[in-house]
Amino acid sequence: MIIQNVIRFIAALLLQGLIFNQIGIGAYLFPMFYVYYILMLPFETKGWVLLITSFLLGLGVDFFSNSLGLHSTASLCMAFFRPGVIRLLTVGKDYETLVYPSIKKFGFSWFFSYTVILVIIHHTIFFILEVFSFYEIRQIIFRILISSIATIFLIFMTQLLFLKREKH
């Protein structure tokens, strides 16, 4: 399990740094696929491990992006809120140990809610810190929405790709 998470960490960092950072379309669309790593960590990941790995992933993306800590701060905040979102969405439900959140295990509705909430938290923090002003609030909201839609689309395409692969 640790090796799988290390491979995922490296893959998320390299995909974001080498491919998705180059896809920014105009001033609005910035797919941040690397958050998929944070979303896919097992439920019982210890809090300190979750926070440290999320921070390091964000710091690595900051290095590729030259973004002065924006990704590391947004990733750290996303990781901080993740356990609360999981508790909110799984009220009264138990989950097995070593389970990764996925469409296959929890269904489309649960995974969609989980992904949307955490991606919007991440993107909101990122874009507010990037502009560091509420003067252009409409533009910030538009950037959050467009980039969140692109990121969520990529996450779901990845989930569906691996879902099909598991069925065969």
C-alpha cells in the first residue's frame, strides 16, 4: 500500500508539473489534477501523514509552477478538511480498512459529492490567495468554477478508466 501511494504521489506531481500546468487556457481554466492524490488516500490515513504528504505534493507543484506556496497552502487546507467531509458524507456508515474512496466502492453520488466539495475548497483557497483581493470577486468565482469543472472532469475520467480496467 505504501509503494502504491508513493507511485501515485510521484505520478500526480509529474503529471501536474509536466502536462497539466501547460494546459492553462486563457486566464480562467487551470486543471489541477494533482488533487486526485489527496482524494484517493485511504480513509484511515493518519492525519499527520495526510497533512505532510499533501503539503509536500503542493510544494512540488509550486516548484514546477513557480507559484510561491499557493498550491501547498491550498493542498494543506484540502487535506485538513478531508476527514470532516468524509465524516459528513458517511454518517452512520462504516467503511473497511485500507479502502480508497472510489465510485466502485461508494457509488457515483457519494464520490461526486466528496470530490466536488474538496475540489471547490482547494480551488477557492488557491484562487483567493492568488488574487489576494475581493475586488474582482466575479472573476475569482468564474475561475474557481471553470477550473473546478475541468479538474472534476479529469478525476471522473480517471475513475471511469480504472473502473473499467477492474471489471475485466
